[in-house]
Amino acid sequence: MRKAYTRVYAEIDLDAVVFNMESMKNNLAPGTGLVGVVKADGYGHGSVPVARAIDFYVEAYAVATAEEGLLLRRHGIRKPVLILGPVHKSHYKRLIEQKIRPVIFTMEQADALSKEAVKLGKTALFHLAVDTGMSRIGLDGDENGARLAVKICNLPGIRAEGIFTHFARADESDKSWAKAQLDSFMHFLDLLESQGVQIPIRHCANSAAIIDLPGTSLSWARAGISMYGMYPSDEVAKEPVPLQPAMSLKSFVTYVKEIGPGRQVSYGGTFVAKTPMRIATIPVGYGDGYPRNLSGRGYVLIQGRRAPILGRVCMDQLMVDVSGIPEVDMDTGVTLIGKDGQEEIRVEDLAEWGGGFHYEIVCDIGKRVPRVYLRGGEVVGSKDYFEDEYPEF
Ligand SMILES: *Cc1c(COP(=O)(O)O)cnc(C)c1O
């Protein structure tokens, strides 16, 4: 049942997510599997509903932490789940039981996983991370790294299902860095093979590579930002992979008033009216993840028109100029992200206006903002962070 959200809500268009999956699939070689990256609660879109919506399109899911992986399992996601970031060994038992694949790149991690698997009498699958230039995680992509990989792969109770590396600069127009990383990854795979180690699933592509370097996709390609309808950067080609933004952010006017010349608006009085104006208050602020750096810079859409933000964005509210939009009243709908009539505000616009980063903006849309899921224009679910219960106290 749909609760009426009257303050603010994020609308997630699951058809757009599916469209984006189709679009990426069309750009990849037929044998390449897509991995749906749903870390950070699906880049703020909600990991479980997004995972369900794309289940048909993916070989596997990727998350960043043990808890994120276990959450998917708890909600009935059955396909392989891969954890892209290192996890503490105290999680290994649960992960093995739930068939969640951790990333491994040190002997300590491998030993701990092996011991746990042997104790449980199970085979633990894992993915080996290789560092080819990101300098974040992974064993070195050289002979020493290869020797370590061989030792890891020979431990009892564990099996390398996959091996991967991560591009640091695939979203730049100059692809020489990404290509060098790919070369060193391929060289590393050769080193392993020469020592008799063949790891079945190889992956390195992120969204930028799926779009601009589809030839680097190997067995799997890890789709993150593009799944949600955003390009990783302005420098990637947009034509080969059309994308539709999945998230809109909607609110309602809570107050409208006239102010005279000389009146200041919001903290610090950074905006001063020069003429009589009509201003509207909107109950959204940085406490909802709406970036404070949009103070005096951003716009919202009301009645299909742009209303500029006046003065500072507060924690829970912000004010906009509606002098040119006479039909605004209490409860009039407001679009902070998304389309209204001919106008559209994209997450990338917010990033540009405020000097922010589009990945970060969606991740940061807060827990105070319920997510409402649409399919075929119908509400099919919602995620509301205010439904917690603590019956013990
Ligand atoms: C987050 C992440 C991705 C997805 O990156 P996008 O740019 O969002 O496609 C892929 N691989 C790894 C290892 C990641 O950490």
C-alpha cells in the first residue's frame, strides 16, 4: 500500500534501470555477463529493489561490504554476490554459508578463508583482486604477485572463481592509462597460466569501460553508475549507450510569502532582495542529502519552471524565488531532481552548479527520504527508513 509522502520522496523508475541494462548489453559482446553493482544501497537508489529489477540481466551482483552482501541474501537474491572491498575475517563464516564471494589478495586473508572453509567442510569461492594501477587493493600485477596468487589458489577449501582489476581512469577521453592497466592485467593472467593456474571468470570493466572500451569486458563487466542512468563523466561517448536517469527527487511547497527590498533570506543573509519578491519555502535540506553547496546556485522546478535557490540551503529547508511563477501555493509540487514539463534537472546539473560529484550526490540522498519504486508508471514498492522497531527497549 502506498503511504502518501507529503514532505519529500525519491522516485526510482525501475523501467529506466532495465532500459539502461538493455542499453549496456547491446554495447557488449554477446558472451559478456553483466554484474550489477549495488553497493552503497544501490548508489542511494535501494540495493534490494534494484537487484530484483535487474535479476534477469545479471550474472552476479557486486557490493562493497559484508553487510551489504548479507542484506541481498536476506531478501532472497540468489545469484552470485561478490564483495569488492576487503572484509574482516570474522565475516568469512557467514559469507561462506551464504555463498557470498569475498575479495582476496593477501596470504592472511586467504589463510583465514581457507581455515574457515575447511572447518565448515565447504568450498569457499572468492575473487582475486589484482592492482594494475589503482593502488587501492589487490596483489601486485607482477611476478611476485603471480607467485602469491598461485600459493593462494593452492590452499585447501577455497577456489578462485574469478579474478579482476579496476580501472582508475577509464572515464577520461585519453584511454592510454586504462589500456596500460588492461595490458598489465592480461600479462598477469598469462603469468598465472604459465604456472598452471586458470581462473575462469575475468573482469575489469566498470561503466566507463562498458561504454567506451567494450572490448575490455572479458567474461564479466561491472555496471555501476550507468545502471542508474548517469554517465561516469562528461568525457565518455554517450551515443553508443543511451541512458535514462532512474532517480527523481520530489517535494512540496510548505510556505509562500512576499518580501520587500532589503530583506535577507536564510542564514548569514547571503541573499538580499533588491525588489519585492515572492519566495517559497521547501522542506528539504542538507539533512536529506541535498547538497548545501547549492546555496545561492541551484534551481528547483515548480510548475515546469526554474525557481532559483535563494541564500543558504538549511539542514531541513530551503527557499526559492517564485516571483515569476504566480500559480505557486502551499502543497504545489516541487522537483529537485528529474523532469517537470519541458524542464529537467539532472544529478549532473547539481554536481556542476555546486562543484560536487554526481556519484556522491545520489549516494548521499539520506535515510530521511523515502524511496518509492515505479514500474510501468505504477508504484510497486517503497523503502522507508522510519519503519524501524526496537521491541526490547
Ligand atoms: C564501484 C565499483 C565499480 C562500479 O563503478 P562505476 O563507475 O559506478 O561503474 C566497479 N568495480 C569496482 C571494483 C568498484 O569499486
